[in-house]
Amino acid sequence: MVKRIAILGSTGSIGKNTLRVIDALNSSLVARRSSLEEGKTQYAIRDTQYEIVALTAHSSVELLAEQARRYRPKFVAITNADYFEQLRSAVGDLDVDVLAGPNSLIEIAQLEELDIVVTAIVGAAGLPAVLAAAEKGKTLAIANKEPLVIAGELLTRAARENGGTILPVDSEHSAIFQAMQSGSREEVSKIILTASGGPFRKATAAEIQNVTRQQALSHPVWDMGPKITVDSATMMNKALEVIEAHWLFDMPVERIEVLIHPESVVHSLVEFVDGSVIAQLGVPDMCLPIQYALTYPARVAGIGKHLRLEEIGKLTFEKPNLETFRALSLGFEVARTGGTAAVVFNASNEKAVQEFLAGRIKFVSIIKLVEDCLNKHNVKTSVSLEELLEADAWARREVEIEVHKSIRA
Ligand code: NAD
Ligand code: MG
């Protein structure tokens, strides 16, 4: 059997890990086949081959060209069209269609021949393609959480109505998805999302005032792209994940909790009505949830290390400090409010994180800007895609104006 894959955002942290997982799945296939031929292996194999049909990047031309040379996809796309000529000449000798601009993502997401669309783009920029794939009834392995946060209702409805499947890649949501298989939806009493707590877990609100870009980018457990790493430091990431879980699992916010778990071994938990709590544990490595989404419903041996609890010894849990991590309480409020609140929450954060990474604002200003933006916004409920995008653009502009004002002051 062949599974045909497109990776949107193949040059990022999740994209590169997805290619590593696919390499391993394809080569263990070869290994298992050959040992079968030699008569060494008795058990049946699942011989699924993973074929890369399309790869995309925003501006990393060199890496994208290198990936194209190695995986020989039919399509490559560069969303920043300024890099089109450079990409075209870099892959000129290959038999590949080169696309450019944001709409190329939609074209790729809807390709007839695809079995799985892996969405590994960062931010709301991934929304049109994710929505297009859901509308085509595709199987989505979704890492790109922001589209679910801002358009969860539209997206889950599009998948439901068109026979699409959304498989979570975010480690917490993959854990919940796996734990959910222990009972029926009606038997779930609550979801508990775990959080590492990031680099400032033990910091007080005062200590967090002067942290640097470097400190915010040093995550104690996970090696990820810059935006999600900053989000982990503010705990905005967990706030976004609460909203993501709300939509993915159709779970009221009142039944979603967050627990700090610095070892990041218990990836999340589901409590059932009888009081049983089912968790998924594993070494903290994104390859595991990526692989599960690709092989689902099967499980196969992969590149992930196996967990040795005796080496870890102790697993600890604590309540999050909502005073230091205001983002988390805002996230719960936003999830309860619904409508355009989540769009403004996400867009103002994306813009503020960009400003922080560019060195124009302080770390603590990120969530302050988000909160101010939410306070100014008139929430609209049950909105169209156009209204969502309008609110998104409004929030980004608001943050920009505020940052300009503060620089001039
Ligand atoms: P990254 O910054 O490492 O990579 C982002 C990818 O998206 C790159 O391929 C880049 O070329 C592309 N991209 C960037 N801007 C774009 C735009 N405007 N239009 C189209 N493509 C664009 O990010 P990442 O850490 O891999 O995260 C990707 C997504 O997965 C995020 O939504 C993140 O929250 C989620 N996620 C990541 C991890 C992780 O371990 N990195 C874990 C859980 C969830
Ligand atoms: Mg996560």
C-alpha cells in the first residue's frame, strides 16, 4: 500500500521531523522485507510505503530545493513569491512543478491523489490551505494549531460534512486522541492538558519583567520553531492548546484543565466518569505523535526512543501560576467567549511575538498587547471566514500601532 503525502511547511521543525519519520518508516519497511525474504522474521508486516507528493516553504529556498532533490515530489511551492525564480532555477533539472504564492498551498492541499496532508505551517497563514483540505474531505495530520484556534468551528464542520479526518499532531492532543479510545465520548468527564511550564516556570511576575530574547528561546525540553518556543515561555501555547482541544474534541472549556508537568513525559490525560484517568506517556519527541498520525490506526516500530520510567524516577505535577502566566487565564476567557475573540487573541499574539523576536518590545509586553487588544475588541459571534480574516487584520494593525507609539514615546 502507498500513502501519498503533502507536507505544508516542510522546512520547519515539524516539517523536517515529518521527513525523518517518513525516512524511517520507509527504511524499516525495506529492512523488514529483506529479513522476511531471508526467512528470519515470522510475523506479518504492514507494508505501507510513504510517498512525498508535495513540499512547501515560505522562503527557505535552499532547504526546499535540497528536499526536492532527495524526495522527488511532483510539486514544490514557495509561498513568498519573491523567491520563485530562485527556486525554479535551483530545481531546474528535476521533474517537478514549481508553484508560488499563498494560493499555491490551496492548490496543493486539494490535490486529488493525496492521502494525507501534513500541516506544519506556523500561524494563521495556514488557515486557507487547512480549510481547503478539510473541504475536499482529506485526512489532515494537523500540527498547525492556529487555524483550529481561530476557525475551529468552520474547520471541524468542513471536515465533518465532507468526510475529512483531522488527526492531531500536537503532542498533547495526540495523547488525548489516544486516551479517548478507552471509552465513548459520553463517558469522558474531563481533559487534562499537561504543560512543561517553559523556561520561566519558577519565575515570579517580577522576575519575568526583564527576560531576554535568548532566555525566552531556550526551552528546557522541546526543540521547536521560534514562534511556538516564545509561546511556550509566555504559556500562550497552552492557552492556544486549550482552545485547540475544545474544537478537536468538542469539549466544553469547563471540562478542560491544565497541569504543569516539567518532565514532559505524560503528554496529557483524559478522565472518565468512573474516575479512571487514562494518560499517554512517551519520551518527549515530536516524532512519536507525527508517526502516529501517519500510521493511524496502526502502530509500528519507529525512530522514537522507548521510555524507561526507572531512569526518570519521578513524575511531578503542579497547578499553573495564573498570576505570572496571564496568557493562560485569558485563553480560558477567550474560549468561553468564542466568536472573534479567539482570532484577536491569536493574531495580536502572532504580531506581538514577531515584534519581540525583532527586538522591538519586551517579553512582558507580548501578553499586555494581547490583553489590550482583546479589551478594545467588540466580539462578534457566529462569523464567516471573511469576518474572521477582518478581525485578524484589525488585531495585527492594533498591535503595530501600539508598538509604534511605544517606540516613539
Ligand atoms: P517553524 O517556524 O519551524 O516552521 C514553519 C514552517 O512554515 C516553515 O516550513 C516555513 O517555511 C513555513 N511558513 C512560515 N511562514 C509561512 C507563511 N506565511 N506562509 C506559508 N508558510 C509559512 O515552525 P514549527 O515549530 O515547525 O511549527 C509549525 C506548527 O506546528 C505551528 O503551528 C506550531 O504551533 C505547531 N507545533 C509545533 C511543534 C514543534 O515541535 N515544533 C509542536 C507542536 C505543534
Ligand atoms: Mg503541544
